[in-house]
Amino acid sequence: MKNIGGQDKLYHRYENDLERINYEAEHNASAFIARTEAAFHRDIRRIAETIASSTDLCKVIMLAGPSSSGKTTTAHILLDALRECGIGSQVISLDNFYKGESDAPLLENGQHDYESVEALNVPLLEHCLLDLMETNTCEMPVFDFENHRPHPYTRRVRFGERDIAVVEGIHALNPAISRHLPEDGVLKIYISVKQGFEEQGEALLSPNQVRLVRRLVRDSLFRNTQPGRTLDMWDTVMDGERKYIKPYRGEADVTINSLHCYEPCVMRTQALPLLERVNPSEPYYPQACELADCLRRFTTISQALVPKTSLLREFIGGGVYGE
């Protein structure tokens, strides 16, 4: 299954120049969106077709990426593409394997480290994946996010003979999770925003800033989190990525670029009011001003034009795959 590498290892690059994007947004927004979405979905479909055509069918796909990279939606798009190729699959979220709030490891400051792989019940996760690969069934834990602990019950998962598990989460490429799994039965995918936006060849929005804008909007809409809190946490999130995610990018057989070149034109409608609410007395106020200034440079595109199947719906809502 590792022959999916090679060219597929190289992520697709998209149009990211401000002048070109604003021209498209002003003159032909619908076609601009359609081309962008088609390119992204075509990349996912190509992965599914390569998997389906392989004589050595993998049993588990590990899909990892940093915060706000679009892992959840991409997992479901891949699931649909696999089904179109005649392969059944289910998405398994690593979030269901969290030990619970009080059992996460401690940082030096005494706070719990929820970004660490040790916050997951790794032996149970490994046991479940091995059961799926060997017997096509397992007892999956279910995490209670409201009370921050595992539910006392489990969920039985059954697979067909050719079904594939799409395992999605920030730690999916960590060797601690997959070291005891048969190597030829596992395909590893890394997804992130691999490009920023430019103006006349100069950096305008970095890839990390693109993800931060996504997270600001999502946290406000779905997690009742104020923009100041999201900005305040961002350095901690980035530290966690440097320690727990980015060291394992090289493990990936396939890398996906989740940038959608029209996204600042859509995200600005919801992100700007959030950034403008940040108090000048807060230490992250300059960061909020910088993001707002950049977003104002993009021509607005109505959210109504974004397809329900778009990865961006994970952040703005209204998608077929949920938040």
C-alpha cells in the first residue's frame, strides 16, 4: 500500500495571490468557489481510487493534522470517496479515547496537558485497532465531552471484509499509536494548511494565521469561546503542535494541502467582528489588529455560496458533515 507515495506525497498548491483572488471574488465568485472545491475533492478522490485499486488493501488510514486543518471534514470526504469506489469505511475519532480531564498528564505549571498523546488511552486504542484489523469488530469507547470523561458504555463497531477504518485526530501519526499495528495494513495521511496568502510576492497571511482565523470563527460559533480566549490559547496550541504533531509529519505516506484559496473572502464576514471586539488593553490586541487588517484586504464572498460539502463548513457551520 506504500506505493501511494511518490507524486501523491507532494501536496497540491493553489492560487494564493491577493490581487488574483479579489479579481475572481468580484467578477466570478461562484465559478471561483467551484474550481477550488473541485480541486480539493479531486485530490481526495485520487487517494481513494489509489487505495481501491491496490491489490494490498490497507485496513486502517491514520489521518493527522494540527488544529483547524480540516481533519474531520476531510475524513468524511475520504469516507464518501472510498464508498464510491466500492469500499465501506467508518470514521473513528481519537477524541473518544481520551482518558478524562483528571487523568491527563501535568505540565510544569500544574495544568493538565490535553495536547499530549499520553492524554489518550493508547493501549485501549491499539487493542481496538488490532481487533478491527484481525476480526473486523471491536468495542469502541465513547467519550462524554459534557462531563469530560469516558462514558461507562462502549459502542460495538463491525466492519465488512474490505472495510477500512479512517482514524482521525491530532496524534494519528504518532508511532506510540501504530507501532504494534501491521505496517502494510496502515496508510498514513497528514493534512494541514501548506500555503499562506501573498500580495505581490510578499507574505500577507501565513499558513498558521489562516488556521487561527478558522479556529476563531469555529470556537465562537460552536464552543462559545470568546476571541480573546482563542488568541490567548494559540501559543499553547502551537507549542503542542511543535512537540506532538510536527515531529511525525515525515511518517506520512500522503500529504494534503487544505488551503481553500477563496476562504479569507468568506471567513472575513465572521472573523472581523470577533477581532474587532478584542480589548486594546489585552496583550494579544496587536495580533488581533494584524489579522483584521489582512482580512479587510480581501473582497467579501457570501457564505451562502459555499457548498454544504466544503471543508470550510467545518468552521462556518451549515455543512452536511457537521462541525
